[in-house]
Amino acid sequence: MSLIPDYESQFQRMLAASRREPPLDEVGRKALLRALRQCLCHARADLFAAVSQDFGCRSAQETLLAEVLPSMLIIHNALRNLASWMRPRRRGVALEFRPARNRLMWQPKGVVLIISPWNYPLNLVLGPLVAALAAGNRVVIKPSELSPATSDVLKRHLEATLGPDRVTVATGGVEVSHALCCLPFDHIFFTGSTAVGREIMRLASVKLTPVTLELGGKAPVIVHQDAELTTAARRIARGKLINAGQTCIAPDYVLIPRTVKDAFIERYRDAATALYPRLIDNPEYTSIISARHFDRIMDLAKEARMKGAKLSILDPAGELPAGQIGAANVRKIAPVILSDVTDDMKVMQEEIFGPLLPVVPYDGLDEAIAFVNSRPRPLSLYYFDRNRDRVGRVLSETVSGGVSVNDTLMHFAQADLPFGGIGSSGMGAYHGFDGFRTFSHQKGIFVQSRYAVSDWLTPPYGLFFALMTAFTDWRLGGRSAAQRSGADSARSPRLRGN
């Protein structure tokens, strides 16, 4: 393809180097991670400005909180634990093979591709990049075409700091992603929508390239009758409205006991107003990334309203015309609570990725659990309750990628917890050791001893072979079919009483 000749030739150079040169040791990998940390510090102002430019409005404080500091934490965790991650692990050896030894050795996969989305254009690049570098790989990064300013800053700083033969940033549109996925990478790591994830997997299958898919879905929140409503509403609002809801693990809808639904809505309104007393001219309230995404969210609200949903628009400063939920000129959409929603509404079928929050009443915990389980398995789930037995029940009876109890989003920020989806919300995991493992090949190694029993288990089979195999069969709890048949035949007349 004429669009990516430079990237293809660069990939071939990186691939050849990964096959030719020995993998980096611990010292070399830590040097890369420290250089990455220093790069993130030096480029911070440029990154803040670029992210805000891409969104139209996003505060430096939000980018610092949601992207830069979590990335620094991931780097810090990798530097602290890399030696233990890289250490070969002993594995057990069956009695019959002793005194041989088994061990597990970690090796870099080679050259890996990271395809990242626009909604967190720093964190969702740097998180998997840290894991890939800690595992000793060379990396090609394909950022989203919807965040071009951030992509340009990343390309300039990452390639200058780490070297293009270690990390290359490939900018461009969807056609570049498609072409890259057709190259024989040793691993592809994709974060994005389920629909695009299917296409990535299809392209990767041609080369039998393993993939990690971090997708999305509708993250449910279950609030129990006994939960502290004010705290729950505040934490749900914070998780829902950061980045204006453009978060793959943002609370997508709330399951609330029918008896406290109205009280919860009032507390959510209070919490959202406290967070964002103004919207349109508030630099701390993020814009929607593009006109297309703005229109999509507006259409979700319009369709729900047409089908009977009640919209409660949170516009505390009265900046929007009556009945309007957004301002197209700045691509900002007000927080909206939707009640009386039904399953035939798109807002209850599609991932919202915006500041709309459907509230669904339930009459018992059984009903709430059944509601979650009747839908595709989500990337994240949130439950608010202080009763340990009920918490344990929700955790055991629902399946999701990850969970935060009595909060939202926070499980993603834990450097030592694996983060990843299940089913339509993704496959594979990263963060901490799990990220290191994702980008490493686990090589199993058997080391034979000088004197081995197996040397005697060769033709012509004789008495030693018979004794050893009989012993092993007995030790493992098995008997030959003939022995079982004979024993059963001998025993059966007595069992019949004859």
C-alpha cells in the first residue's frame, strides 16, 4: 500500500533487529522505562495543550488526574517489580522424571502493535507501552486519527527519547491501522469499540497474530437499598462525568431500588451541580471529541424522549435554551438523567459514551442481578452496599471484566490489578504483572539430569519397564482396562448375592 511504505519498512527493520539482537536485560529495560518517565515529565505541557486542542476543551487538571498520573504510577510499579517479574519460575516435576528440573522463562514476543483510541489518548497508549517495554519488546503505536495533535506530540517525543527502532508512532487514518494489522506482528493490542475489535481480530487471524482486545460495553451500576445514597450519587456522578462520559468504563446505567429512585435522582443532580456549576464556559467540563460523536449522543437522547423517556437536564447556570441538552458550537452536552427507559431504546442497547445516565428501578436484588446477566458481559460493574454477604453474592453471581465496590472507575487505576474484558467486552488483560505476561512468551523448559529413568524405558521392553509403568499407573490411581474388567467380573456375582 502506498500509504504506509515507511511504516512497513520500519516494521521490517524492527522485526529483523528483534530476531538478530539478544533481548534487553533488566538494566536495559529499566533504562527505557526511566527514559519514558522523563519524557512524560518534559513533554507534559505540550501534551496538556495537545489533548485540549483535540477535544476542543479539556482541562489540564483532568488530563493530569486521568492520564498522566496513572501512567506515572504504572511506570513506577514496573520499575519496582521488574526484577521479580523477569525472574524464571520453578515448576513442579513428577516423581517419575526426578531429579530433572522444570522452569518457566519469560521472553519478549518481538515486535508488537498497540492501537489506541482517542478518549484517553495518553493513558491508553502509555499503559500498554509500559507493559510491552517491560517485557522487552519493540513497539509500533497507532494512535487514533481523532486525536492528531496528541499523536504528533507523542511521535515527536517518544521517538526522540526511546529511538524509532524501539518505539515508532504511526500516524494516519483507518487505512493505516488496516494495513498495519496485515503485517506479521508478534502481538496486537487494541483498545476501542467492539465492532472495530472484531475487524482487528479478523485481520490478525490471517497471520495467526495473537491479540488482546480491550473493548467496551454498557457498565452497570447496582445501588442497594441500604447504600448511602449521597455518597453513591457523588461517586457515580464523578465517574460518569469525567471526560464528559467518554470513558469505556464509565457508569452506563444505574439500577436503583424503586423506593429510593427519586431520592437518588435528586442527590445525583446535587452532585453533578457541585462538580460543574457551569457547563458551556467551564474549562473543566470536557467537550465531545467530534461533531459526529456529538450528534450520535444527541440522537440517543432524542430517540429515548420520542419513545417516552423522561429527561432531567442538569443545566445549573441556565446556559442552554429550554429543553435543549447540548451546544453544538462548543460540542458540550449537559448531564442528563433518563428515567422511564425501555429496552427498545438505543440508549439501553448501545454504549452511551457521553453524559447521559439512564436510571432503571428494580424491586429486589434478584431482579437487578438478572437484569445484568441478561445482557452482554460488561467491561466493568459497580455495586454500592456495605453488607459483605450481599457484596459477595453480586461478585459471584455476575461476570464482568472488573469491579469497583462502593466506587466507580477505581479498579482501573490499580497498577497491580489485571484490567481486561470478557466476551464482547474484550479478551486478555494488562496492568502490572498481567501486562508483562501479555507481552511475553512463557517458555517452558525441561532440564534432564545426568541419570534419568527414561533411559530405561526403551525397547526391548522388559521387567523394569513393567514394574515402572505399573507403579506409575498405581500412583496415579489408574488401572488398565483389562484389570478393571477382570476385577468387576470377579466381584459382580457376589454383588448379585449368588
